[in-house]
Amino acid sequence: MGQFAIGIDGGGTNCRAAVIDGAGQILGTGKAGAANILSDLENSLINIVASARQALASAGLDPELAQELPALIGTAGANVGNYGKRVESALPFASSRVVTDATIALQGALGDADGIIGAFGTGSVYNARHKDRIWGIGGWGFVVGDQASGARLGRDLLERALLAHDRVIARSPLTDTIMAEYGGDPEQIVEFAHASKPKDFARYAPMVFEHAGANDAIAVEIVKTAAKAITESLDTLLWPECPSICLLGGMAQAYRPWLDARHKTLLAEPKGDVLRGAVELAAKLLRDGEENRG
């Protein structure tokens, strides 16, 4: 079955898959739940397979074909410990290659060109390519990293809502909205926080940007803190004559007005999204397999 391969974007909110032919054309796509291998490995494996089977069905192919095909999976956490290898060995595909979400984001945005990407969804990560050298920063997960991610924005919002409730900081319309959602009971916020996963916090990110646009003091503070983290990370990766910076993910457009002016001048539209990057790398995997068989 060397004529097909599967590319998968294992995101923290949902998992997307695409089946491609030997020419790299997408034949069908699928979607399942979150694939955060650090916070929920078991369900991540289930959702990765489910998205692949759905993509095969969308392409008019037998979902059982998944076990006969190679798959390229990009997911957060693949760079931590042996998580990537554990996922590779647990998946039912004919062969599996697991890379970081930053790797597929870079490929999707830049193709094989030089530049920098920052990806901001449920999590966040950065990657760069310069003269065939690829390196990245971030992607350490919600608990100790993922600054400027949707999950961190949501977490920061709930933290400030509690501080406002305790009168440590001044209330704002945004913190009032949050307290009202939880019936004015701070203990409900604490219970939510302890029981929730990154994607649950990330659902508050649009609310933060909406209120920041209306000059809510708390929302502006949260977004400015996130934008500062982005500035510091981009500065760490930049080199003289860097040709472009691409922002990816669900919050990429929302962050644009808040970026440092010198970074705005380098902003370029990505060539494709993260799934496109997974597809391109899956196509390379398929070609390599054919060459080895040849």
C-alpha cells in the first residue's frame, strides 16, 4: 500500500488527519478529539487513530487500511522524555513517525524556506530554520510553559478573577463576567481548575481578546503579558536578515496588533497550516519508503 500515507496534526483541542496519495494530494480528511500526549496519552492515541480512520472513510477507502499505511504525526510533547517513542510503538499504523507540533507548523508555514514560526493554539511553540539548521523553543506544556497559549490566557484570567474577588486587584467587567459564570463562588473556580485540561482553560481566550479590544484593564494586562513573552521568544530566535516570521494557530490574528513593531515588519502569511505541514512530511515519508523499496 505504498500509494497512500496519513498526515496527522495532533492538537491540544482536536486532532486532524489527512490521507494523501503518492503525488501528495489530499484525498480525504478526518477530525477527532484532543491529542495532548502529555496530559492524556490514552485518549490521545484513541483520537489519533479515530481521525485517521475518518480521513480514510472520507477518501472512500476502508478505515481498516490504516494498519497498512505509514503515518506522520505531529503533536505537542513529542520532545519530552520518551513520549514520542511511546506513541510510535502504540499506534497501529504500518509505520509511525512522531514529531513535535512545531516541526509540522514550520513545514506548513514555510515549506522548505528559511524563517521563524510561532504557533498559538491551546498550547504554544516556536521553531526556526536557517540554512538547513532547524531549532526551536517552548512547547513545554501548560503547567510550566506554553506562554501566550490559549490555555495560559484562560488560566491567567481565572487567577485574576480570584485576585479581584479577594480585592487584591481591582475588578473589571471581565472578572465580573467570570465570577458571574461561577455563581460568584470562588470555590467553583478552584474546582474547575483542578479538574480541567488545557483545552478547558483555552476556551476563555476569545473572551480575553474581546475584552482587551474594549480596553478592559485586566484583559489588556493579560494580553500584554502574553505579547511580551512572544517578543522575548522571537528575539531569541531572530538572526540578521531573517526573511520572515509566520504566526499560526487559532490566536495568530488576534496577537498581530499587540506585537512589537520590529516584528510586525517581518510578518508574512504562512503558505499553509499545521495540517498542511503534516501532509508534506507524510509525503516525504512515503517517497522515502518507495525509494527504500526500490
